[in-house]
Amino acid sequence: MAGSGPTVRQRRLASELRRLRELKGLTGEQAARRVGWQPSKISRIEHCTSRVKPADLITLLDAYEVSGKVRQTLIILQASAREQGWWDVYDDLSSDYSGYIGLESDAVAIRCYSMQLVHGLLQTEDYARAVIEATMMSQGSAEEVDKRVEVRMTRQATLSKPDPLNIHTIIDEAALRRIMGDPEVMSKQYAHLLAQAHKPHVTIQILPNDAGAHPAVVGPFAILNLHGPHPDIVYIETLASNIYIESDTEVHRYNLVFDHLRVMALGPDDSLAFLRAIATAP
């Protein structure tokens, strides 16, 4: 797809950073002094002769006092501008989705609460297909469904690489009781979860219905922990768009919510026993 490669995204990011510096009324040298860099580093970033590292981007956004949607967009843009992103071959991915894949690919750990669905990284192909077909409401072709399923399955490679992503998921009982596809699809999904849960980098907890009210009844969320000294980012997927939260206060709130859910949920061993019981129920 013309105009969607990493080089174009890097140039857009460089242009935006230059524009933000100028809006603050700063010269390159003044900006460099503010962040403790050599002026040449600012120049290399703005002329796209040097890639913007995640930590450097956060430093510049802080220095330019960038917040809100603009900050979120640039963080997503930086993540999606990574060299050789496998998702770049899918020219019909939305910028929101490709941006999220970039962040997920760069993360070292994900903590998530799944309310109605098993998290995408832990879905079987048949389960993913049933979910995608339902959300597309018969408005997509078989080829489009196949592509989306392929993307979801390819994302899961992050769990099997030499330094795999750590995922800690709390799955609401409702997500396990909801039949996606048919009972055979669910049976294979249960077996897949049980197999994944035995891997050292995968932790699965079940939040049973009888746990009652909890602080995440409003919906699912994921907390992504990125490489290096970056703050966590909270990701929330909605029907219309994706939301990224990075405010220290709000991210701290979601961390507290996750910790609360972790205590309310069954422990890992009891969760597996609970899952086995569901899998063998008539």
C-alpha cells in the first residue's frame, strides 16, 4: 500500500515533533538544552536520519507538554513505525489496529481483564473466526474474515518467541460460558487455555459469577508494559474506536483495579480446576 511503509510513518512522526517544538517557540538548541541532549540529536530526529526511540519520544512529548489525543496518536505512530513490522503486509488494517499491534509487539507483559471474550492472544483459530464473523455482522467477505483471522493468529507468535511476552489474564466466567461458534469450538478453546496455562509466561485466572460486583464491571481492559523505562499504557477497545490511557493517575487506577480483580478471582490452580469442570460439563 503506497504511503503506509515504516519510512513514511517515521517521516510523519519527525514532522510532527518539529511542528510541536515550533509551537512551543523553541529552537532546536533550546529544545536540546531542555531535555539535556546535544542539538544534533534533535536535528537527526526531525530530519528523520535517526529513528525515534520510545523513551526519547516520551522525553520530547513531556518537554513540549503534549497530552491527550495528540500524545496518544504519536505514541501509536511511533510503535507502528517499527522496522519490518509483519503487520505492514496487511494493507487494510486500520491505523488504530496496526498501532495497537505495534505496541503489543513491543510489550514485555500484558495484564488484562476479559469480560465477554477470551483475549485474542489466547484464542484458537476457530474461536477467533467465530468472534470475527459475529463482529463483522456478515458485512465482510470470506477473504476479509480470513485475513483478520490470520492477523490474530500471527499476533500469537509473540507468546512463542525466545523471550516471550508475559500475559496475565483474568477471564470472567461469562466469557467461558458464552458459546462462540458451537460446543466443539468451545471444547477446543477450553483445551487450548488449559495447555497455555502450563507455560511459565502465561497466567490465567477465572473470575466466577459468584464473585459479585467488582470495579471492572464497566468493561474489559489491557495494561501493556513496554520495554525500558516507559510508563504502562492502558488499552480499551470499543465498537467505534480504540482508547489509549497513559496518564499516571489513570494508569495507576487501572493497576489497582487489576490487583483487586486478581484477589477476587480464583487462584491459578483453582482457575484451571474450574476450567476443567466447565470443559467436562454436559
